[in-house]
Amino acid sequence: MTTKRKNKISINPHFPSAILVLENKSIFKGIGLGYQGDATGEVCFNTSLTGYQEIISDPSYAGQIINFTFPHIGNVGTNNEDLESDKIWTRGVIFNSEITNPSNYRSIKNLDEWLKKNKIVGITGLDTRSLTNYIRDMGAPKGTISNNKKGNFNIKKLLNNSTKWPGLNGLDLAQEVTTKKIYKWKGLKTWKKGKGFEKNKKKSLKVVAIDYGIKKNILRYFSNYDCEIVVVPCKKSADEILKLKPNGIFLSNGPGDPAATGKYAIKIIQKLIKANLPIFGICLGHQILALALNAKTKKMKLGHRGANHPVKNLINNKIEITSQNHGFEILKESLGKNVQVTHKSLFDNCIEGIKLKNKPVFSVQYHPESNPGPQDSHYLFGDFIKEVKKNAKKKRY
């Protein structure tokens, strides 16, 4: 059975209180944690060694169950500062080892309690290495986690949930996770030890961010550069965006199939490109920008998810270690002659960055804002702000 000692979950392997059922009928038994119930989604893996709270709270994981390859999860607890979204969109989580007691001065809640509060179904005590090998060989499968403290499972029903779930192909999740109304970011900068989140008092530049599932740390980086950030829903028209008088446009990260989101996003971005504003995209924003430039995207076999992905900058030939989370990629052969590839993955050579040759419009597939992850790519925010400042001097409004 599962017993608790001061918020610590101990594993008794003889009594499974949770199972994972994959679409190919594979079953993994373990111990339940977090919210009791069922959760169905695409099972992916993340190789990051730190930052589990930031990963779970990243809206880009909507529709997904995260298998953490690092065995020790939960040892720093959770807090109210390391959240990338106000609502948690991740479907479920998979851990290898028991959740240990939190040992960090910032911790205010045990991970198990935090998962319960946010209604995230979890399973621990299973062979995450075997599951990761399966995903690498076969691709990210559909699966269902069931957490039931009595150990009563309807395998047929759970398998049906997994097989009948449509998957991420053709799924527009940006509409689900986007803000429902326009808002101004409260101006908090990136976190610093001993200071926390300082507030930006200068707001000399205005950036409008189209929210496909934006992470808070992206907004904090813009605050570092004295920006006023106005966040708009993903379906807000180009005309309505231009009425806000932006000096630059940001296309955010987000979940789902870019081609599905592109059905309404492409026309918006194409009109903003014609307005000659600086545009910067990250992750899903990168993919949708490519679609707006008449390129195509496709689903990857297993995607890139982790904080140790090497990327080569093809402009200066430098290598960046990056944080990534994506399951779709741009087809290189579909790019037009006016688009330059600026970055590529050193894992599989997929496109990690593009730019228009004749306009200040560029994007990257990875996450330069990190959280969690390395800080090699923060310069991209500076590059964008340089273009925003140039545009601000034109006094177009």
C-alpha cells in the first residue's frame, strides 16, 4: 500500500495503486500520486535534471503526459514563484522514484499536494527508462494514467480511452490555453536571488504578445528590457492589434498542431508582416510564422523535450545549449528563397531558427527564456529589442 510520512510517499511494489495503459496494450504498474482519476494524452519524455515545476506548468504541455527521465523529482518541493502559467494544462506526470521530502528554502508545498491541488494525475515507481526507450523506438504514444488508491482498474476502458483519443495531429490547443481577454503584464522582471521579482518602472517600448500559450518568463524578459507588454488572445485580428500601437510583435510558444492553429493565425501574421513591424517568434510562434511564409510543418516521431539540446547558430557558427519542448517541425524544403535558416539542431539537423531576408522578422524553435534550462540564448531578446527600438524611432503612430 501507499503510506505517508510527513508528506513523503513510500512505494510498496506489491500493491499498484496506479497504472499506465498505452495504445499498443502495454501496461506499466506503479503507485499513484497527485489527483485520483484518469488522464489521457500523448506520452512524451523530458530529460531535464531540474525545473519540474516550470515544466509541468508550461502551457505547451497541454494534451500531454510527461515522463521525467531524471529519477529524483520533488526534492525541492513547489512554490508560487516557479509557475509558467496560472493554470496547469499538463494532463499527467510519470516519475521513477518516490517523492522525497522537500529540502529547499523556497518550498511551501510538497509536490504531491501541489499535483492534487492542480488536479494532475500522476504515477511513480515504474520503469521510466523502459518507457523512454519505447518512445524513442516507436514514437510518442497515446496513453492513459489511472490513479485509484483501491487498485481497481478497468483495463478495457482505459485502453479504449487511449486508442480513441484523437492525438495532437490536427488539434488546435492554442484556443484552449490562450488568454480570454487583453491584459497588460504586471511588469515583473526575471527572478534574482535575494531580490525575487523586481518590478520594471520604465516602459519606453510597447510589445504586443499574441498568446498561443505564453510562458511567464518570456514576459519577464521583456520587462528586463523596459517594455510594456500587452498580451492578446490568439484570435485577435491584425487590425485590432495594430490599434494598440505596438513597436514590435511577439508570437508565443504553445501546444498542439501549428497547422490547426494556423487556420486563423496565418492571415493575422501575414498582415502584421506587411505592416513592417519587428516580429519575434518562439516555439509554436516559430512554426506559425513559417506557415505564414508559405512553408509547411510536420509531426515529429518523438520531438525535442529537455534542457540539454545543442543548437548551432549558422550566422556565427557558435553552439548553444538550449531548452526545448516541441513535437512538430518545419519542413526545410518548403521554405521560400526569402527565408534564411539561422539555427539547426545538432541532434537531428531539424530547423531551429529562421528569419526573413528583407525584414526584421525572425523566430526560433527552442526556448531562449529557459526556465528551466541554460541561458546561452538570452541574446535573442536583445536582438529583437534592437529592432523594436529602431521601429520606435520612426514615430509611425
